[in-house]
Amino acid sequence: MNRYKDLPLSRTSQGKRYYPGAKYPEIPYSDQDFYVIAQEGDRYDQYANTYYKDSTLWWIIAAANPRFKPNSIYPVIGHQIRIPLDITSILREYTLLNR
């Protein structure tokens, strides 16, 4: 899933491209959520590849753990990381927010 495909592309005055204003849905807790303890070398994209079979969905795991750096691909070592397993509604809401 290319999460930027529906977002407008902008350019800085130096000509660099960027995607402004992506909106992310709030991710409610669920009984289906899975939890792991972050180990050295872990990354959200690796978790996404393992649990979703799509490493580009790392942002879901990052957004589900807002007490950590939400824009970082690295979890905090030794902390419990929540991995939402039912992502259908999350992806649907992301698409609606970014139309």
C-alpha cells in the first residue's frame, strides 16, 4: 500500500518534494491486539512485514504506540509495543481522512 498515493505532492523553494499534512486515524485498543517487547535491532517495518506481510504499513504500529516517537521506525528497546492485528478499519479510515 502506498500511503502517499492520494496525497498532493508539494515542493520546497529549493525544489525538494514532500507530502504535507498526512492525517492518521486514532487506533483504538482491541482484544485482538498483539504485544511484543522491543529488542535491540527491531524496527516497525520488520514488525509490519511479520504481522501484515507488508513492511510499508509500519506507520500503523508507530501510530498505535503514540507515547513513543510516532514518526520513528525504531521502537524503544525494552518497552512493550502494541501491534493491532485487525487493520482493515484503520486502512479504511486513513483513506477517508486523506481524500
